[in-house]
Amino acid sequence: MGAIYLLEGVVRNYDWGGHSFLPHLLRIDNTAKKPFAEYWMGTHSQGMAHIVDQKGNRITLHELGVSLPYLLKVLDVKEMLSIQVHPTREAAIREFALENRVGISLDSPTRNYKDQNHKPELMVALGPFWLLHGFKPADQLKTIFETIPEFSPLKNIWESEGNQVLYQLVMEMPQQDVNGMLDPLLSRLQQEDASAPFTKDNPAFWALRAAQLYGNKGNIDRGIFSIYFFNLVSMKEGEAIFQDAGIPHAYLEGQNVEIMANSDNVLRGGLTSKHIDVTALLKHTRCVGIRPEVMRISDSNGAPAWFSTPVDDFKLGQLFMRKHEKYQLQGMGPLILLLLKGSVELAWSSSLATLKQGQLAAFWDGEGTLHLQADQDTTLFLATSAIHRGE
Ligand SMILES: [Zn+2]
């Protein structure tokens, strides 16, 4: 298929999404004020991208026989998302078969494993972005226990038994005890916040926001413990972070471009009204303390910079082009281009197209050279499962 396909993804209107970022990017009218949470670009059954042919027909990638190993997304996180962990591929295969055997249907709200794949994720911040990512290193957890008096009943357990036992304890604690520990904490934080408001680099800011969003019927969400136990990470535009199997994480606020293996396997650990399976969660959570590795790419001088990850399901790159600048890409494997800003002319054998803000182009065929020329200063994301060589 020696042609450039202009692609359209699928908007997901989850209620945690913002109202203007994605409508602006995609140039969609949102006078109805719907939340635009995610824009999916891939071949996932819950959100299949399509092309529009010369006659105006919409043809899904599925109908074209295209199946991508990755799913590319743009997210606008206005309200924090659930704390979650994703299984390894081996665990997903095993547990998917097990849930089939015991007869939990695929669309059941208590079904944990929707497919047999892992779901490593790489995200690039499009502006200031806040998230939780993995357990804090021991020295930082020690500080938490020294400065949060309401957690003092947990301190000895953590010191003698470590992160895993601590986490199991708070995740399995009766709701009454969760309320008993978090209620005094939240009351104190509310008072302090009233006299001097907390800033976003303080877990207290997010604990108060979580209590406001998820406190249903006096039952305080136990995810608030994790806000203190996990690394609170602040990212700037262009910075990236990789979330491997077992790393607990939660997006708190901001916009990003995210790429992941094509899977829906999510185990939740709080800040949600959805199903939480504590046994399954604990089985897959890596409780060891980590220091988050935030990756930065410097100005790539007109060549794509690829973010490095240990997985082969996807590669994500960013290409900045100045006005009139040219670039050539040698294709290998399915490639999606997402234009975030600017405008670029594309040429591939005899096929020509102009890509503008919020638009996508796709290439399946490994043969040939893709020519790009920027009409304006342009920012592009490249998603693929193989590195594309430049010339
Ligand atoms: Zn995730």
C-alpha cells in the first residue's frame, strides 16, 4: 500500500477529562461542554481508528487488515485518575486463562484481565504534569512517618516489615480503621490549608483533592495512603517517564501523549469508584522503593529523538522541524505521525498530503522513503514498533 493515509482516532469522554485542550487540538466544537479525556489512535476494539478515502467513506483499520501492537493516546487529565498497576505479559496470560476457567465474563465489572498482554506505558508531558509513580525510597518514606503523626500506628510495622507488609495492611484494613486514621489527618490538613494553601508539590494538596473527589458516604478512599507512600513526580513539557509492569502509578493532573502496548489489563488500588481486587493488586505490585527516572530530550536538530524503553511493543519519538526544514524517513513497520503544532507536507512515492494540527497520518508499508517539509515550525510525534531511520 504505497500511499499516505490520513487517520482519525476516537475521543473518549470520561468524566475526569478537561473541556478545552483536546477540542482545541482536534479542532472540534465543544459548546456542549463535554469532558474530553482521551484521544485514542490505534486498533483497540474499544476505540478503532479509521481512514477516510477519496469518496468520503470511513474505513476502520480493522477493515483494512491493520493490527497495531501499540495504542497511542493524548490525555487531558483534569481530575486525578485511579491508582493502578499493570501485570507482566506472563502473568496476564496465566490470569486471563484462569478468569476464563472460573467463568467471569469479559464485560463483568469484576473481571481483572481483559486480554493476554502486558501494558507498559510511556508518557510525554505536553505541559506541567503531576503523577504518582512507584514507592518512595526508604529515606523519603521515613520522613513521611516522622512528619505525619496520624500515620504513627503504621511506623513500627513499616520499620520492621517493610513496604510490602505496610501496603498490604493499608489495602486490607477495615474501612472503619481507614476512616479512623485518615479522618483526623484530613481535618488537620483542611485547617492548615485554610490558613496557608498547600501547593502541588505537597502530597497534602492531592490528599485533600482526593478526599473531595472520592469521599463517598463518609468512607474515605484508602488511595490517600498511596499519595503519601508513592513518589509525587512533577514533569515539565517534553519530559517523559516509562511505567513498567508492577509500578503503581496514578495521573493527577496535566496533558500528555502516551503510548502503550495494546491491552486493557488494569488492577486498581484506590482513588476510584471502580472495582478494586486487593489480592490481585498485591500480587502484581512491585513494592520496592524507586527513584523515578524522568527522561528529557534535547533539541533534536531536525531529526527525531526516540525515547528509550526496555520493551519492543512500541517506540515513541518526537520531531521538531523549523519552517521550510526538510526531513526524510525510511519506513519499517507501521508508523503513525501525530502533528501537535504547525503544518507539514508529506510525500511518499506518488502520494502527497498536508498534515495540520491534531491530524494523523499512517504508513503500513515498509518500502520507500517518506519526505517531510515543514510549512511552519512544527512538532510531530512518531509512533511505531520499530525505529525509523532518517537520512
Ligand atoms: Zn497505567
